Amino acid sequence: MLPVGVLVVACVLAAYAYLTRKRRLNSRTTPGGSGARPRPVPPAAPAFDVLDTDTRAALVAADEAVRTSEEELDSARAAAGAEAVRPFADALAHARSQLAAAFRLRQELDEGRPEDEAARRGVLAEIAARCEDAGRRLDAEADAFDRLRALDRDAAPAVAAAETVFRELTARTGAAEATLTALLRQYAPAASAPVARHVEEAKDRLMFATTSLGGARQALDAGDGAGAAAWVRAAEGAVDQAAVLVASVERRERELSDAARMLPGLLAAYEAGHAHPAELAAVREESTAGPYDPLDALRRVHRAGGPTDKVDTAALDTATLVARASVAAAGVHIATHRGAVGSHARTGLAAALSRLESAPPAASDPAGALHAAAAADALARGALARSEQDAAAYGQRDVAGRAGDGGLGGALLGGIVLTVPDGEPGDGTRAHAGGPACFGGPATRARRAGGSW
């Protein structure tokens, strides 16, 4: 029995040694060992739709940062001079360049280029990187910009400057109201439709400016520097948007007047070129029968088509007038309703501006310049329509601040005062007013949270 027992023990020890050695070899990381370890499974790539949505949000955030920074930079430049704000102007120029490139890439994606999903993912990654770079550059300058403005230390000069502009705008708003009334009498309703509510909205922004300037004065009296800084930034934003809205009515009057003056000559030139006679005859009849839309009349004449081998200065001037009018209308609506406007309208506006800026020289390629103007007009009109849809949808959201609230609803709609969700994003809860938008990127532009909105 003893030999048998010894043999059993020896077998057990041998088996144990073998298993131990095998485990040691499998776990070795030195040469000669397998070093094999289960590799972690890489996370699945996000769905394309998720990446697309995230990138659109990044575009909106970068565009908002650029727009707000540009507005506050104007206030700083007026107070401190161009040389003092040069570093911030350079940062803004860099951010604007990156954003423009991102919008160009987004427009290509919207037009279906490239078709391959892997390539489209690469484009989305580049858009996100450019937006991040634009925001990071503005964020990096936010502290230095605050030191330059010194609103927390003494906001009184900024309050006084905003009050001066406010008084000037109050007078201009009354004149713009008279201008709008005259336009409605002289032209068809469609002619002034893009600016039909702008006087009302300007008054709403000025109402909020009144509230904000009052809050700034009270904060100054109480020695609350941070509160005064927040209130005056809100006032500046409201005054800026009121100025944009009033100027849009004044500009629309000039555009319609110029279009009405140029229409007869364009009609005569295209009629001589044997374009579609029925459409041209209809435009001529409408223009002499009563109120009409001169800008749309010019657009219809160009659509009817003229002698493309004989595009003259008058044809180019009228096409450019129509395109710039459409771009301006879309730009004003997006700028003054940007708290609601998404990436589609912003991308369309950027594409329209790009078409105008990159149009071939009229002297060497008049037909190409004419085509570029028509494309810009179509893109801008699409951007305006989408912006109006976004603003209408925003009116259905559960956001604190509506009509009769001292202009707070308009300030939220215009992105002057930022909205803050009361709960987690996407959980359906209400949102409330946060601080005013300030110079800086997405990480810093909401840094002033004072003010009892």
C-alpha cells in the first residue's frame, strides 16, 4: 500500500505543478510567454443620428457665442477704443472663421455630400472640432475681457451709455412705426411681411431694457457690483436687438423703393430679349394695377429668364438687390429670435452669405454672378422660413416669461437672457431665466447669473 500511496501523492503533486506552471505561462508578459489577456471590447460607435444631433447643437452653441461676443465687443469698443479691444477682436475673428468653415461643411452634408457614411462621420468630427476651437478661443479671453470692461467694479458708465442709446432708439422706433404704416399703404402686404412685427418687437425689447436699466441703477445704489453688471448686460443686449429691428424697417423701405424704381427697366430689357412673354406681361400688369411687391416682381422677372448671353449691369444689380434683401431679412429674424432658432436656419443663412461673397466677378462671368445671386436668394428665403418655424414652435414651449411680463418673454426668445432647465435636460420640465449672455465661448458666456428677472 505504501508504494501505491506514494505514487498517488506524486501524481497529485505533478498535476498541481503542471497546472501552476501553465497558469504562470499564460499570465507572463515577458518574451516567451503568451501574455494573452482578454482585450476589452471597444464601445460601439455612436449612431450617426446621435452624432448629427450633437454636432448641430455644437453649431448653435458656437454661433450663439460668436453673435453675443460680437455684440458685447461693440459696447467695449465704444467705451475703450479699438486698440484696447484688439486682442478680443482677433479672438472673435478666429472664432468667426472657424464657425464659417463649420457651416460650409454642414451645408455640404445637408446637400448630401459626401455619400459614404464613414466619410460623413469624418465631416461631423471636423465640424465638432472647429466649433470647439472657436468656443475655446473665446472662453480663453473671457477673464481678460471682464477686466477690461470692469462692470463689476463700476457699471455706471456702461449704464449711462446704454441709456443714451435707449433714448435715441425710442425716437427712431416712433419714426419706424410711421414708415411701416406707409409701406402697408403703398405696397402689397407681402412686401413688408418680413418686418411687419419688427416695430412691435422693438418696443418689447425696449420695455425689457427699461426694466434692466432700472435694475442696474438699483444695484449700483445698493453697492451690488455683480448684480449691476448682469443687469447692464441684459440692457445692452435688449438695446442692440431693438436697434437691429428698427434698422430693418428703415432698410426695407429703401429696398422696396429701389426695386420699384428698377423694375420698369428690367422688364423692358427682358421683353426685348424674348423671355417668357406671358409671365412678364403679368408682372407689368400687377405693377401698374395697384399695390404690389416690387422685390418679388424683380424675382419673377428673373425667373422668366432673359438673354443669358447678354446679362447687363441692370440685371445683375436687380438680382443682387433681391438676394441681399432676402439675406438681410433672414439675418434679422435669426439674430432677434435666436433663443429659438436651430441649426438649419443658421446654416442656410451662412450658405446664402457665402454664395454672395464667393460669386464670380461680374465682369468676367456675368451669368455666373447672376446664378450666385439667385442661389443666395433661395437659400436666404429658406433660412427665413425655417427660422420663423422655430420661433413659432418656441411659443409652444413651457418657458417662464411671456407677453405682459415686462419684455422677459422677448428677451428669452431673442437669447438676451439665457434659459436654464429646472430639471434634467429632456425630462419635460419648465425652464427659467438665467443670466444675460456675455462675451465668451459656450463655457463662459453664461457666467453672469445676477438679476431678478
